[in-house]
Amino acid sequence: MLATPMMGYGFEPLNTDDAGTVKANSNQIEQYFFSINRHGSTGPLPVDLITPGEEYAGQNSAKAFPFTYTKGLTDSLEASIASTYYTEPSGGFTRLSNAAIAMKWRFLENEKKDMAFAVKPVLIFPSSQQQQIYGLGAAATNYGFNLIASSYWENVEVHMNASYMRAPYNSNYAVGQSMDPNRINIFFLSIAPVWTVYPGVKLAFDVGATTNPPEPEKYLSYYVLFGIILAASENIDIGLSVMRSAANYGTVISANGPNATRSEIGVTWRF
């Protein structure tokens, strides 16, 4: 099964969020497309693999369009709404899932503005029972928060996340076609350095570990992500990323064992 406890959407196309907020009275739209695939599971039952960054818990591949709209309330506080439209898998359910609302508050910043801390609570609304069965969300309300630390230098920025998610589900129905019980308390740690290698071109390396929801599986799963952010104009960024997740970093690096991959591309528009 592919599963993800990640709360909402981070600093696209990364999993790790940053402490920056949308300016007061300004808006931001993030429209992305991702494809998730499984690899290396040769047994009669698929190995449970986690793909942090998207709320998908299905047995097979997935293709979807996550969307986030963010409004700057003050220069240090923003509010966002998000949802995901799935084109794959298909079934007797509504394709729109994982509706969420979040607030990000940058509560501390030094005078030089090269270090900042933020907190981001999030509420993910229940999906339908059929969506839970196919892995498109949980048929229960999920909630949690993310603590964010960011440091900024001339050409390098580093972002760190530590999050907790309370992720209940309807235990009367399968989760992604599996009746295995899932862990409800989900933790996530990550770090993402981002380099400006050329004006308008940023490269990112995102690495982290998270609680693996299925109880029969190992407690932690790991991932490595590479991303690039291109400034098409002053207010438009194009992001691309590729990620592999597995039960340990050896498999993440070598792909010599069960693993899951995610490819993502999209645009961020500020207005």
C-alpha cells in the first residue's frame, strides 16, 4: 500500500515547508500534477510503502492534481485551502478528495531576517468511505501541526520541519484495499537545503523520515527528493521534483528492494 501522513502541502515541489508567508492582502495559487508508482515488490502481497507529500494510500499507482490557494492575512500570517483531483485510480467515488484548511504563523524572526520560525496547524476533512477504501483519504477528520525553522543566506536557504498528525480513519472499512490496522499518531521530520545556482534557478535536496501508518510494517519510512524551481517571471515559478521512499535509506539510494517513487511538476502563481 502507498500511504502518506503528510499534512497538507508544503513548499512545492518539496515535502518540507518553509517559514515564509504570503504578503498581506496578496494571493498565491499552487497547481501541480504528480504520478506515484511502486517498484520491486515481488511477493503475493504488496509491501506497504509510504510516499510522503500526498494523501494517497492505495495499492496501485496514482495520478492526481493537487491544488492550494493561499491568502496573506498579515505579513506574518496566511490561510490556505487545498484539495486534490485524482485521475487514477478510478472507481465508484468522487475524484476530488483531501480537502484541507491550514494557517501558517511566522511567530519569530530575527532583525536580519535570515532566520525565522513558524507554526502551521491544519485540518483535513473526512473523505468518503469508498475514497478510503481506494486510498484517496481517510473517512475521518485528521488534524495536526507543523513546526518550521528556516535560515536564509545569500545563495542558500535551509528549511527544517517537525510535525505531528492525529490521523484516525474508519476502521470498519479498508484503507487502500487493506484491512491492516493503521497507526493514528503520525510524526514527520525533514530537512531541505535549497541553493540558488543561477538567478531564477534553485536546486533543492529534501530528506526525511516519517511514521509508517500500517501497524504490521516497520515504524519508520524514509525518503530522498531532488527538486528544481525555475522563475518564469517575477510572480510565476515552475517546480519539478522526483522522490523515492522505502523502508531504509539503503533501498532509497540503491532502489534494490521495494520502493515507491513520485514525480511532480507544476506552477506557483503569486498575485
